[in-house]
Amino acid sequence: MPESLRIVLEFLVYGFVLLLAALSLLILVFYIQDRLQTKHAVRHNFPVIGRLRYLFESFGEFFRQYFIALDREEMPFNRAQRSWVYRAAKNLDNTAAFGSTVDLRIPGTIYFTNSLYPLLDAETSVAPVTIGPLAAQPYTTTSFFHISAMSYGAISVPAIKALANGARQANIWLNTGEGGLTEYHLAANCDLVFQIGTAKFGVRDSQGQLSEKRLRKVASHASVKMIEIKLSQGAKPGKGGILPGEKVTEEIAAIRGIEIGQSAISPNRFSEISSSDELLDFIERVRTISGRPTGIKVCRGQLSRARTTIHREF
């Protein structure tokens, strides 16, 4: 046997022995730790091997989406929907057969039915809709689908820029979310809906009340077309938005009007609004100050308990 080959083989053998010894020592340390700890019953009763349970649990989310879940099973967006978005984002062909994998038996599923004489493309038209005709500056649109609220701070600068540029290209509006108006929203020159949450981020004074001066400043931007007062939302029933203190940077604190590093926790309702009349008064106040069409965002609960009808001409 050549001397060089013998040296390589000896090195591999010694390396394997050292690796085996280190692995054995590590298993012994894990065994002692697991037997002595009292927080996890699985690790205490099944030392070392019990650790695999947590490893597999962490991997489960990723394995399910590739090997177990069907294309239409996941929530809130399934694999088929994500695939369509990925292809559209890359300017690839995203034409797909409609309905072949959709369970049409599920109530609320959207599907198309055949017609003997469907309208040709040239025969269809979209009538413009004017929102807030009595506001100082009404807003008219021909689009049905827009981008809903996502706050800066909850999502990043690149995300805000991408959404704003997409809204401009699609000729739709972008809702700022309750996190306030930023330069990143304005840079794309798209139509914006400024959202006022219960904490009034971006338009609040030092006491957390509505600042008319700041609201006028927000409304002075030509891109801000409407104001939305967020009373509640389905994702956070019974409470307001939450942004952990570690996310509240100097920039976000300045935009929202809060302290740096302080958790931004919105109240569960507006302090000014405790009845339908006060709600309508607040809407009218915001509309008068801003000159913009003003509406509300609300998540309804049980319809059987909704006894109050709100109506006032705006």
C-alpha cells in the first residue's frame, strides 16, 4: 500500500473515532440535561430521542405544504393561488384552467356559468363611481378591486414601495393602514386612502387625541383621496392593532407620534365615539377638516344583535 494512501486512511480512521467520541459525549450531555430538567415531560421520559419531537414539529409546517397539503387546502392562500401570484410577478404566463381543482360545492365559491349570448369585450363598460359627492373634494374611480390596509411598521419599506407602485400601475387605491402616512406611500404618486385607527397614529396630539393640524397636513397631499376611520377589523376582534416596542424605531415613532421603543397598542375603540350619533359627528368632523370623502371600516358581529340603524347624508 502506498505510504500516502496509508496516511489518508489513518487520518480518516482517527477522524471518525474522534467524531464518534464527540457525538457520544454530546449524547451523554443531552441525556443528563433531559433527565434533570423538569419543564418538558417528553424529554424527561425519553431523553435525547424526545428532542426529535420538537425538531419534527418545527419542520412539519414546511413538509406539509410540499408533500401533504393539496393545492387548494391551505389557508389563507393555498399553493395554487401562490403559484399564480409568483408567475404573474415574474411576467410569466399565468393562464390556468378555471375550476378544475376548485370544489364548487363549497358555499360562496365563485364560478362562471355558460351563456348563449355572452357580452363581447367591446360591449362591456365600467361606469365611474363617485365617493363622497358632498365632500369638498369627491373621489371618482372605475376600479372595483383595491389594496386593503397594511401599516408601515407591520410591513417593510420595500413592501410599501411595491404596493404603492402596483397601485399606481393598476390605477387603484392603496390604503395606508393605521400606521400613518409615510414618504414611501407618497413616492409612487398613487391614490391613497388614509386610515385613522383608534390610536390616531400620524394625526394625534401629545394626549392621543385627534390633531386637526396634523390631519390637515395629511390631507394637503394630493395623493390622499379619502379618509377611512377604522372602528374594528376581523383580524383583531375586540381589540386594536399591536406593534411590539422592538419594531418602533425612531422613524416609525416620528411617523406615528409615539415614543421610541414603546409598544404601539391601539385602544379597542375611539374615546370620542360611544354611540351612533357620536360616530356620525366624528365622521363629519374628519370630513370637514380634511375636505376628503370619509367613511368607516367595521367588522360586524351577530346581525341579530344589530339593533341600531345609522343613516345620515354624507
